[in-house]
Amino acid sequence: MLAPGAGGDPDHHTLVAIERALAPTPVRRVEYPHRSGGRRGPPPRAERLIPFIEEQAAAMCAEEAIDPSSLALGGRSMGGRVCSLAVAEGLPAAGLVLLSYPLHPPRRPENLRVAHFDRLTVPCLFVSGDRDPFGTPEEFAVHTAAIPGPVDHTWIPGGGHDTRPADDALVVEAVVAALRGRPEGQR
């Protein structure tokens, strides 16, 4: 199950590319309630979206006859963050796919979004640009060390926060490998 970033939608090119690459495995790209029907506006705080992610995961598992503990969750930016918060609070998952995870707001590295990392016991794949203003590779190395579950990082050379369509092949390769059982990568 994949969730978009705060201002994005489920048709983001990277999320679509992941779904196509994983076929025939069921993939659900969800749309936040605050964005449905083409609405615009600021998203609610990430913590307020946890019940929505829990509902969507339960619905997908019921409709596709999936054991909740075998469902991988994630998404882009805030979507991945909300999924990681839900898993830290106990939502069953096989792993997390965190694309462009917003470690902190740009130019505010003191405002970290990592307090829940020590409760993530599932495998976590982080895929980010190596020039993402929301977190550098060095910052990720420091903060993801708190995650007790297996952690893998894939860096998009020269990439920023939003992935370009040209980056989709690298992102898809990392996600497919992680979900299909590639041995754990480096921290």
C-alpha cells in the first residue's frame, strides 16, 4: 500500500511505476481525505492521518485476502512518514518503503521527525535523493541507526526531494528487490 506526499496524489509517477513493476502483486495507491475530489489545501498533521492509513490497510487486507502482517506499507514523503508512525504504534506490516522520507523540514535539522524510529522493528527501505533538503545521507545514517529492524538505503545521485521520472527505474529496482527478498543491505 502506497500513500502520496502531503501535496501529492496517488497518481504520482513513481507510485504508478512501483505498482506496474510489482504486478500482479496487489498494490493500492491511496488518496488522503483532504485531497479527495480534487480538493486542495494544507494537510492535517501526520499523526491525524494514522487512523486513515489503518483503515486503508485493513480494507486492502480484507478485499485482497492478505494477512496484515504480510502487507508492506509506505509512500512518498509524508505518506511514508504516516505509515511509519502507524507501524510504530502497532499496525502490523511486513516492512516499510519510505520514499523521500522527510527527516526534518528544509533548513531546520533540529526539527527531527524520528522520535518513533526506535519502535520500528520491521525492515525499512529508505530511498532518497542524495541532495534532498529534508535529510542528507549523513543525517540518515545517524538517525536510522536507532531503528531496531533491518534498514537499507538507496540514494538517487543528484536527486532532490521529488523524484524525477528519470529516477523511477532506480527507485523501482530498490523497491522490487526489497519486497522480493533481497538480502539486507547496508545501514
